Amino acid sequence: MSDLSSLIADQWQPIDSAPRDGTTCLFYSPGNRSAWNRNAAESHISVDLFSERWPRGMLQYPEAPYTHWMPLPSPPRALDQKGSSNG
């Protein structure tokens, strides 16, 4: 596993620890091969949130619940016209 893959893998946290205040995060579902919805059948990562209004997430498939979450990564730094990063 590459260093980057290992770093990302270490950031996944159990779903029970996900913020419930509407914070947008990455969520992982291992999928459910018996799901009628083919999108829910495969493992997937979604950008979603939990809140009082959406206690199970806005985009989660009920037949393939999320098992892990992680904070969104920082956006990429802006590149100047020569391709080098600013900042």
C-alpha cells in the first residue's frame, strides 16, 4: 500500500463517531450485493452529512448503510500559470 493510501486508510473512523451537526464529510459503505438499487450494491464513498433533519444522512441507501466516515480533505492549493503552487 502506498504511503498516501495508508494515510487515508488511517483517517477512516467508525460511523458512531460521525458528527451529527450537519458537517459535510466523506462516508463509506461496503455496499450490499442483495440491494435492489445497483448503486447500493457496490462499495462506495459519498459526500454527505448527518443532522437532526437527516439522522441517517441525506444520500445514504437504507439497504447499504455507511460504516465509516472521515473529514473532507483540504481543497488543492491554487496553481499559478506555470503550474507551481501558490502559498
